[in-house]
Amino acid sequence: MSTVPAPGQQSSGQMPPPLSRPNHEVTPLYGEEFAADPYAVYDRLRKYGALAPVEIAPGVGAMLVIDYRAALDLLHDPATWSKDSSIWLNNVPEDSAVMPMLRGRPNALFTDGETHARYRKVIADSFGRQEPHEMRRNVQEVADSLIASFAADGEADLIGQFARVLPLLYFNRAFGLPDEESELLIQGIMGMFDGKTPEEAAAADAAYTRYVTELTQLKQREPGQDLTSWFMQHPAMLSAEEIVHQIVLTLGASYEPLSNLIGNALSRMLVDDRYYGNLSGGALTARDALHDVLRNEPPMANYSAHYPRRDVYFHGVWLRAGQLVLVSYAAASTQSGRSAPGESTGAAGSGGGAHLAWAAGPHACPAQQPALLIATTAIERLTAWLSDIELTVPYDKLAWRPGPFQRGLVSLPARFSPVSPDSAGGKPWKRSSRQSG
Ligand code: HEM
């Protein structure tokens, strides 16, 4: 059944409020209350039906799709829905905090049709050339280097010292640079996503631009077996500028969600004895934890920014051409119930049931298998070396990052029996004599 009436067809639906001017009932998807318990907010929004009016930054309104069926209808209908934000951008303050996630760029995420298909194929084909065993080896090595940096301390913040750095170290290698070069990338990306002041953001932006420029110049001169060279050699023949845009997208698109996937899964494992109760391991695996997170705590909570190509009547609501509509993967996937950490698996619980954590349709994440491989390997490596990790803060006191798009922890403070690097090589370290036994 189409939810879009034919031109001229009458409907009893109400026209939405003017663009970007929220009505008085609009619900914020930012701030401490939302970060502390977004699922309570989604539950309150369900009274609106399939779509709810929200505010994603002060003064910036959007319609949020919270119904699973409606989300699929939108994501699979590019004839009605475009990723082109240009009309909407005319009505939004340039300095809004959400602009970096919504301002269009000539890359796969913000384009439609053939242009999108061309960019996406370059990314997907290049990722397809990565050998799984090579990927696993690289993740193990970067994981080991991070674990070695805190293993002897007996305590660490598993977000700041592990989950947030590992994707950058991995992708620095995958794009073809030696580990020494990762500092500029870390400085750039972390500063852009985590920077507190405009000056920090500007410095980070400059570092990131320098990183990508130097990377592409180097690979132009000296191609190798890496993502950058494969982007450049792809038969789609992207221009130098197009390549820079797809690299920037790929690094940006992988950083936050992959960090959050690793961090959210670790946090669930550490409060659930079924995973990690004793030295011989639990009944559930890292993969189970990752699927639990995808279903119940998706790392990207709300995104898939789309704009109707014309005024449409969609699942009970009139929407205007060019209006911002976001999909809540978190609300749609948990419409029929949700497992909190440590709760038993059920039909609507961990692992079971469909979810939208990767979105769906033409823009669905093209890197699902690589992302799962990286996250699984990273977690397995950490829990293999540090076999008795426990949280030092109760789960319900952990702080979550603010903002409408992501679901990820600020930090994950943990302790464990210290282990020391093994200078003899082979296994990178062994249990410290101070603590073993
Ligand atoms: C290896 C790590 C990852 C890479 C390289 C990557 C890359 C990408 C790229 C290039 C896109 C744009 C695709 C397009 O528009 O055609 C995308 C979309 C998306 N990715 Fe990923 N991704 C990664 C990990 C993740 C993770 C861990 C999640 C969450 C579980 C995720 C969720 C999404 C979602 C929801 C979209 C759709 C966004 C939208 O259309 O607005 N990705 N990803």
C-alpha cells in the first residue's frame, strides 16, 4: 500500500509546522536528559504515531521516523526521498552543531541515483578487496599495541584508551600508511568529533585535511595494496577531488559508529555473567554482544537524513518538499521491545528480531561485514589478554555522549589484573608476576 497520495489526492493529514520552526510540543534529541535515557524519550514520542516532531539542536526541527515499517518504506523509496539537503540548508543556522553531519558534500552519503551508485561502488569494491585474514591480523596488531600501553596499569578507560583509538589505527593502516603517521589522523578526527572549542575544531579540521591530502599525494606517487590506491585505480575513475571526498566520508563514517559498537558491546559484556563470568569464558561470545548492541543499542541511533522530493503524505503526516526527515534506527528497532544489559534473550531481546542498525536500501552501510570483523577481533583480543576485566562504575552511572545521532559512552572505566609486555616476543605479554596466580 502506497502511503503517498497521487498528485491532487485529498488527505485528512495535517501539514507539518514550517521548516525548522518547531511547534511548542517538540522534543529535544540533545542535552543531558536525552543522553541519559533516549529510550524513554522514544517511548514518549510513540503517541505521535509513525513520525514525531523533534528538535536536533536548538531551533533546528526535524521529523523522526520511529516506526519500523515506515522506516523501511522511506529507506527503500529513493523516487520519493532524496539525500539532497540544499533546500533545507537555506533555513538552518550555518553554525548549528548538527551541520557537520547534515551539510552535503560530493560523496556517497549525500548523493542520489547514478552519482551515488558510482561513489558507493568505489567504496564497496575497495572494501571487498580487503582480505579477511589480513584485516584480522592488522586489528590484532593495533589492538595489541593499545592493550600493551595500559595492560600493566591494572586499570584503563576502555573507551578513550581502546574503543575510540582502535578504528583510527586500523584505518590508517588500511588506507596505506605506517603506524607512525596515525598521530595526525587521531589529532584530526578526535579533535573534530571531541573538540570542545571552535579553535580546537579548526585545528583538528586543518590536521585532518593535511592528513588526507598527504595520504592521497603519497599514494599517487607510490600506490600499494591499500584502500587509497584501490579507490584511485577503480574503473569508475574518480577525480582527485572525488577521491578525497570518499576517503573523508569513509574515515568519518567508520570512526564514531565503530567506536560505539565496540564500546557498547564491551559495556554489555562486562555487566553480564553469560559473557565473561569466569576465566574459561561465558556461554555467549563477542559476536552475541555485538548483535545484542545492533538490536538494542544501535551505535548510530538516528540518521539517514532524507528530504521529500515533493510534498508527500507519509504514514499519516503531510511533509513538505525539502523538509528534514530522520530515521530513528534505535526507536524503530526496539518498537516491539528491548533488552537492557544483562537481560535474558527473548524474541524481542538480544540477537533475536530484525533491526535497522545499518539502515536499509541504497544507502545501507556498505561495510557491515568489515565492521563486524574489526569489532569482534578487537573485543576478542582485549578479553583474551585481560581475562578478568570489571567495571569500576556501575553500568547505570556510565555517562553517554550527548547529541542526536550517536549512542556511545563517554568513558568505560575498568580494572583488571595487570599484565606486562613480554620482551621475548611471540605473545606480546604475559601475566605480571606481581599479580598472577
Ligand atoms: C568499517 C567501518 C565502517 C565503514 C567504513 C562505514 C562506511 C559507511 C559508508 C561509506 C556509508 C555511506 C553509504 C552510502 O551512503 O551509500 C555508511 C552508511 C551507514 N553506516 Fe557505516 N561504516 C562503518 C561502520 C558502521 C557501523 C559500526 C555502523 C553501526 C552499526 C554503521 C552504520 C551505518 C548507517 C546507519 C549508515 C546509513 C547512514 C545514512 O544513510 O544516513 N556503519 N557507512
